[in-house]
Amino acid sequence: MKAEDKNRLVQALDLIEDYFGNGYKRPPAVYAFTGGPVRSEAAVPAESAGSPALSEGDSAGSPQEDSLDRIAGEIGLCTGCPLHATRNKAVPGEGVSRPLALVIGEGPGADEDASGRPFVGKAGKLLDKMLSSIGLSREQNCFIANVVKCRPPGNRDPLPGETLACSPFLTRQIVLLRPLAILSVGRVSTGLLLNTGAGIGKLRGRFADYQGTPLLPTYHPSALLRDESLKRPAWEDLKTFKAKLDELSASVFGEK
Ligand code: URA
């Protein structure tokens, strides 16, 4: 058997073991918790230091050679847009390496910039609660990422050039993570992923397609903190998301 085929077989067996061995909620021990404080810079090849975000195809080779750790390392060293100059820590994202769901937000705020971890401030605590209400968590079955990996000063929206420079990192993360479904929280991530300028109020609650993966736009948790009346529709969206995940899990794995 060729080495390439052998690798594929090992990967497939690994996947089957993960999914069938542990059911819908998989124990954290099975997964790498890939995020957390930004990766040690020493772990990143020196030649990638200072390189801007890579575009698809000119990354470090084929998708098989790419890895979440490698991407996190490159993000930690990225100088591809002006946001690097004002960041304390870059925030690559965190969660399990084979998530049921990928949650995508806008960009780090002050707490995230200080810790190097996504969604750890007030909005993050609410996001964790929302996810937990439908059986999801970053420790067990989710990955949480942002469109831009460095904090826009004063929590302003990322500028188009910043999003453009950073989005190849997100693209590579999505390719590696292969989530069953994506939950896009807020206007900025939804606008980028669906290439639309429509408002989130119009887009939320209905699944769209992101390159073959179902993507559900919903309100950003910060919006829910500002406006309580959005909590009910957001809850409806979460139920819609959970129903889709259940359906996909059943069709892919034969059970919930
Ligand atoms: N808001 C976001 O969009 N992302 C974070 O990581 C934190 C707050």
C-alpha cells in the first residue's frame, strides 16, 4: 500500500473511532484543545516570521501538510495588516480539532487581546451559555474563531483591508476543521462568509451554504447584551442550529 493511501486509511479509522466510539458528545480527552494562549513562537519555522496572511494555494503546501497549530503559529507572527502593531496577543481561535460546529465571530475585544483566547469577555460568557443550551462547548465539540485574529483598536469593525489580509487564515482553519455546520455570529462574519452587505436581521435564522457547509447566521452575543429583545429570536436560531446538527449527525454517523 502506498504511504499516501496508508495515511488516508489511518485518518479514516481515526475519524470512525472518534465518532462511533463516543457518540454525540465526545469526551475532551479525545481531542486536542488546540487554542488557548497563542502558540509559542519558537515552534514556528523562522522563515514564516513576518509573512503576511497566506492565500489559498500558497500556504505551506497541501492541506494534509497544514495544521491548526501551524496556522496559530503563523497568526502569532503575522504582520500582514496594521492590526499587528497594536495587538497584545493574536487570537487564533480554540476548540476541538474535529468539531461538530464552528462558531465564527468578528474579532478579538480587549479581554481576548489580553488573553490570546476568543470570546472570553462578557459576550464570550454569554456565547458559552448559548452553546451549552444546545449541548455544545469549545471543550467538547466546537471550535471558536474570528474573522480577524488581532483586535481592531477601540473594538471598531475590521476594515476591508484587514479582513482581506486575515481571511486566508480562517479559510485554512475551515478546510482543516471540516465542521458539520457553521454558526456565524453577527453582521461582520456573515457578510464576509456569504459575501453580502445585507443586515443580520434579514439573514439570521435561515441556513445558507458556505462552500458545501451549512451556515446559520445569528445575532452576535454583544448585540444580545445591548438589546434584550433579540434574545428570543437568537434562541429560535439556536434551536434551528441544533436541529440541523442532529439531522447531519444522524445522516453522517447513523445516530445522534
Ligand atoms: N467578539 C468577537 O466577535 N470575537 C471575540 O473573540 C470576542 C468578542
